[in-house]
Amino acid sequence: MYKNPLSFQLKAEDFLPATDEEKQSLIVMRDSVSFWRDSLRRLVKNKVAMVSLFVIVVIMFFSFVVPSFYPYSYEQQQKGAENLRPMTYSQAEQERIANGEKVTPHFLGTDKLGRDYAVRIMVGSRISMTVGLVAAVIILVIGALYGSIAAFFGGWVDIIMMRIVDIIYTIPDVLLIVLISIALKGPLADLSSKAAMGWVGIVGPNLISIFIVFALLYWVGMARIVRSQVLVLRESEYVTAARALGAGNGRIIRKHLLTNCIGTLIVTTTLQIPSSIFTESYLSFLGLGVAAPLPSLGSLASTAINGMNTYPYLLIAPAVLISLIILSFNLFGDGLRDAFDPKLKK
Amino acid sequence: MSEHLVDIRNLRLSFFTPAGEVKALNDVTLHLDEGEVLGIVGESGSGKSVTSYSIMGLTADPGKIVGGTVTFNGHHIESLGEKELRKIRGKEVSIIFQDPMTSLNPVYTIGSQIEESILLHTDKTREEAKERATELLRLVGINEPEKRIRQYPHELSGGMRQRVMIAIALACEPKLLIADEPTTALDVTIQAQILELINELKEKLRMAVILITHDLGIVSSMCDRIAVMYAGRIVECGTTDDIFYRPQHEYTRGLLRSVPNIQDRESKRLIAIEGTPVDLLNPPAGCPFAPRCPSCMKICLREMPPDHHYSEVHTAACWLHEKAEYEQRGGEGD
Amino acid sequence: MAKYICKRLFMAVLTVFVVATLTFFLMNAVPGGPYEAEKSISPQAKAALEAKFGLDKPLFTQYVTYLKNILHGDFGPSLKQRGRNVIDIILTKFPVSAKIGIISVMVSLLVGVPVGCIAAVNRGKVSDSAIIVIATVGIAVPSFVVCSLSMYFFGVKLRWLPTVGLTTWKHYIMPVFSLSFYPTTYIVRLMRSSMLDVLGQDYMRTAKAKGVSRAVSLFKHALRNAVLPVVTYLGPMMAYTLTGSFIIEKVFTIPGLGGEFVSSITNRDYMMIMGTTIFLATLMVAINFLVDIVYKFIDPRINLK
């Protein structure tokens, strides 16, 4: 006969029914957290993304804040201070130092026109940042509107709108950008000479034409993503369920469509920033970007190529910085994607 | 003791994940004889699939056998290398997976996928393999096999693809066929056909079958014996009659109560098992089912119940039996 | 299948038409119009241009004339290079660009695909992490940075490689490296994630359960599926290579179409700009069209749709 080796330890009270509390204490429940808190927690835990964010903030500080109180300006040409090596001073400056004045060193030297290179780099990265951020907003607004309108109306409207997107998608964008920026250069320059349109001159016709190009071409990817998201969500069962429970359109859009779309929107927009920066620096390198004397990292690198034998730092500084900016945005965007939209994770 | 076709003893298997060690199998002991049909029943995550995959030496990457032995057809699986295992897989033991939609490689014709198995394990030439593949498709009830053999998986319906999966599994006439929820992803009408097919082929080819399912209805009609798994343990094991008419474990009883019964017009409601399964990352000290058990006792939360052999083949691990024995003895320990 | 090809062909032709139209009207929006060279050309040449393009006629008639001309492969004369037709310049310069482009595409594929696979197969190991880090950093580096920095280090500083022209095989190394850098890193990432995806698929488990060896299951079952996304990237990669050639040819002074295009922009040779744009756009659209068709042949799943 089978005998239980444990039975001698058993007592009558062991066989009393267990209380609910005792049972509950064994069930480990994981906290349920809201979408935002959960995503933010995952983002903050992502070291790479946080470091990238820090780098972005630092670069932003240097490109937007520092130039405003920096002793040199990006267009100020100093006679006798041409082609200075990093941390060296011109004759005039040395005299001023000898007189007991404090002179800010040229951390990266000066270019061949005697302009402080450090501030030019900062202003150059300001251009890159501005292009990236403004383009992202333009793309977000146009793409999201276009995509959701197409998805919302459906049918013929959708088909025609999406065919247009298909065509724009297959048009080689860089070629068109080149064309548009050539074509817009003249008209925008005319515009800037008019009194009320002075701001065009300040922003620079080329920068505006870059924005127009992005607005015309780059939103198609966003429009496609938004459209498919809205379509999927509209068909999804929890929306049907919400509707069956009597939720109104407003509530469905707010509570379900928006919360589910927002992750994708944030991620796509963030990842759009580096690709816009990429394109801007490409155009500037080819001489189609911002107009002189305004510097851009692309045009700075392009100018520096000719003298790279003697002044390699003029080339290396903008080249490394542009790569760092793009890398940081890429990594931060990846982190956002992992945090907000695990579905998108490759 | 007679030699079993499959003999799993005290198998312990864990998945080593970044979150910690997930104890997927705890002390699983199971055997299967030639030509026998064993059903393994349990909810998702109870270890049904992991147990049967271990017979093929298929333990997914973070998974590792930490103790116990698995013997199949004389091979000590747990000590075999990848190369020896490959000779067994698809030849002596084959498997049909749950989802036929994703289990076939989309870029190869079904013919080449059946032939691959034949070419791998036999000395047949390409021509002979092709012939055999056609023959197999006919065997699993596919019309116009000569035409089908040139088609791609996406051109076939779900039921057809599952038949193809069966054809691949049977290509080398294995001794054991593992059917891992072979009908879960299929329409109800197709389900019956596929089960009927497996039943028929098992008779024809005289092979043993392990049928993994969470559907008690399926096992009752097909299996000789049933093992009920919960949280990586076999909580009860016995003949089909044992399980259906003399269930000893509260979990088995719960499962049976949750099966709709067309004859039983009295009970108007199905009874669900309350609660959720335990977290295998931190398994409780006592019976894993205790928190959900309607007749849970204090000891259940503290200690693991021992296996009790109700008959030669019927075992269960539940403190209720010990309680009954204890009361019989008049409440005194010996 | 035939229906699909027709549909795609129609879209391709439509796209080329849209590009040609946009090009024409954009260039006409330039003050003075596209036929106005910065330094005035000879009166005879100007008269010939006016007659050829009907410059006295309304804009729309000019447009129709222009379309008719390009259909015959006639993009008009270059405004800067006296006596040469745009199409002749394109045809002499393009082979140089095409050669570098094709070599770069090959290099990207031959390096990117295997490296991506190696990373995926060794997931989580040191080699994988190293490859990811390199690819992630690499993808952030614009091509002008790659080519100017490699020119500085290998050409100027170390003097290992020639920096100008395209005469010996050594001249090809830096341009090809610069041009294939971004696509290679992109393919590595694409291939890695797609391979990881495939390795987790149920059919890989089926293959393993059949007793297929690891090597065969990787090369036969996984690779063919995993390489499909790379095929879809071929189109964008060709486009990138073409536009990338503008920079590479400018920096390394390579006598190709890209460099020619860039200098025609700085010289405001509008006829050349128009011609090259339409030529390159047609080329890209054609490549995309071909890739789409090829993809349909490789992936049997799309056949029936």
C-alpha cells in the first residue's frame, strides 16, 4: 500500500479551509498603469534615449541661447584675424590682452574672412535644428490632416487622395527639391525686398524654399501612416465595442483613436526631424541651402573642403556635429518608438 | 518494468529570461507506449507544449533542461547533441503545430517542403521523393495532389495547409506524432475532419500520438490516456475514463465543469474556473492551483501535495485525498 | 500579373509626365525663363533657341513643344557648353556615374546582407552589439561627411589614395566607399531586423522539427524570406545612389553626370538642369518599376492579388 511520507507531520488544522485573504496573498498582481505613465517610465529607463535627449538639449542650448550673448557674431569679420588657429589671437587682440582687456578666445579659430568659427558652427546648428523642428511640425500638420481626411471620407475621395500620394512618393524628391529651390530663389528674393515682407529676408529665401519643399513633398509618408492607423483603428473591435456601448463620436475619437494614434504620431514626427536635417545639410553642401553669410553645417563643411589640407578642423567640426545631431535624434526617436509604440518595434 | 516509447522522469525545465528564471516545467513524469494516444490538457502556459517539445529536444532558446531525463525510443534525449537530435526529428518523431497559416514557409512550394523531409532522412532520389510527396498528399486527403504539389502555401486554405503539415510529419513514418493543438486555428467543421484524419492515420501507420489541447471534448473521443497539466506540473494523469468519471484533482473537476454538455440539460450554466494562473516567475510554495481552488485548505498554500496512485495508471496530486485518509485514520498522525 | 504590370507601367509613365511638367513650369517661373543664360549667348544661338522652342508663342504651346521634343530625346542645347546638346552631355557623362553607382550598390548588398545576417544569428552577443553600434552610428553620417572626412584622412593626411579623378582602380575606392556607406549601414539594420523576424517565425520551427540542420535552415528557409525587405529597398537605394553621386562627384572631381548637374546648377544652365532632372527622374522611375516587378517574382504571396 502506498504510504505518504509526509503524513506524520499533518495536523487537523492543516485541513481547515483557507480564507480568501490567505489565497489572495499568493496572487501577485502587477500594477496596472496608464498608457502615458507606462510609456514615460519606459522612456526614462532607456539610457541611450536619455543620453541622446541630453545631447540634443545641450546642442539646442548652444545653438539658440549662447549666440545671443556670445562676444562675436556669425557675420562679424575681424580685420587681421583671418585664418586663426583654434585658441590663438590676432595681433589686435594680443595688444588688447596686453592692455589688460579680457578677450574671448576663438575656440575653433576663425575662417578666411576673419569670422569666429565657433559662433558660426553654433548658428549653423541652429539652422539645422530649426529646419528639423519646423519641417517636422509642417509635415505632422499636413500629413495628419491629409491622411485622416482620406481615411475618414473613404471611397473615391480616399482613392484619389492616395493616388496623388503615390505619385508624389515615386517622384525622386531630391531632384524636385533642387528644382524648386532654384525656382523659388528669385521670387522669394523679390518678396523679401518688399516692405511688409522683410521677415522673408531675415529667415532667408532659401530656408523658406526648403520649408516649402518639405511641405510639398515630405508629408506623404506621414499621410500614409496616419491613414492606415485611422483605418485600422476605425475597423478595430474595441472601437466597435465602444460604439456598441453607446459612446459618441467625440468620445471615440478622444478616448480611442487619439490615444492609439498619438504614439505613432510622436514617433514618426521625431524620426522625421533627422531626415529633414539630413536633406537640409545635403542641399547646403551643394550650395542650394541657406544663403551666405548665414552659415549652415552643410555649407560650412562644403567651404572647408578646399582648405582642408591646412585647416582640417574647419571641416571636421561641422562634419562631426551634424552627424552627432542626426545620431541623437535617431536614437531618441528609436527610444520614443520603443516606449510609446511597441507595435512599431522592429 | 517494460520499456516505454516515451519515458519522461522528473523533468524540470526553465526559461532563463531577463526578468528571471521562469520554471516552465516542475518535476514532470510521464510515459507513453507504442501506438498509444495520450492527451495533454491544460490552459495556455501550463507547459503542455514544452513537455512534448522536449521529446524532440526542441527547447526554445532561453529554455534549458535543469533536471530529469527524457527517453524516447531508447535515445536519451537530454544528453544528445544537436546532430543526433536532427536524425530523430522528423524521422522517428514528428510534430504538427497549432497554426498552419504560419507554419509553412511562404516562399517554397508545398511539394518541396514535403520532399525536404524525405530527402533528409531517406536515401530516396528527388524523383522518388516527389512521388512519395504526391502519395502523402493523397494519404492526407488532398485532391489532385499532382497539381497541389506545385502550389505555394498561401494558395491553400487553412484546413488544407494543416493536411500538408500532417503530410510533412508523416513523411518518414514516425513512431510518434505530436499534435500541438492541431485544430485550434481552424474552423469547427474542419477541426472534426482533421481529428478524424489523425485518428485514421494513427490506426493505419500504427504510431503513438500525443495530442495537446485545451479542449476536453477532443481528448475524450481520441485518447487512451489523459494528463492534466497546471503551472508546469502534471496534476492528474489517468485513463480517459479515470479523468472523466473519477477526477481526483480540483482543477480537473473544474475543467470538466467548464465543458458544455449537450445531454446534461439540468445545468443551465457553464462554470468557469475563477482567477488567473500563477506567475511562474515566482511560483508559490504550495499547490499552484490553491489560490483558485474552491476547496483550498491551509496546507495547500504551504506545501506541495504528494502524488497519490489511485490505480496503476491513475495518479493525482491533491491534499483533499490526504485529508480523507487523515480523517479515516481518526485524525491522528502515525 | 499582366494587369499589375500595366497598372504599374501606367503609374510610372504618369510620374515621369508629372516630373516633366513640374520641371518645365518651375523652370519657367525662374525670372527671365530657362532660356536666359546669365552671360548672354550669341544672337544667332538665341534666335535658334527661340525658333526651336517657340518662345514667342503662349506658355502652354511652349510646354507642348517641349514635351514633344523630349519624347524624341531632344533636351535642347546646353547654354554653357557651346555647341553641345544636353542629351549628348548626358550620354557621355552618365556611364561614368552609372559605373560607380552600380559598384556601390553591389558593395552595399554584398556587405550589408551578410553582416546583417551575422548580427541576427548572433543576437545579443558581442559581434551583434558591435555591428549594431557601427550601423547605428553609420546611418547618422551624411554622405558629404563620409566623403570629405575619408578624403581628408586617406587622401590628404595618410596619402594612401588619390583624391581627384577616376583613372585607376585606386580612384574608385573612396567614391565607392562614400557612396555605399549609408546604404550598407541601412541594409545591415534592415537585414538584421528582418532576419530576426524570420527566425522567430513558425516555419523556422517547422524546419527544425523536420530535422533540418541549422545551416540549411538559415540559408534555405530564412534567407529567402528575410531578403525580401532588402529587395524593396533597392529602389530607394538606387535613388540615394544617384543623388549621392552629386556630392561624391563634386568632392572627388569625377567627370560624371552628378558633378555635371551640380555645376549646371551653379552655372544656371537651365537647359542642362531640366534635361538632367527629367533623365534622372525617368531612370529612377524605371528602376522602381523594375524592382516592383522583380519583387512580385521573388515573393510568391503577391502573385494572386
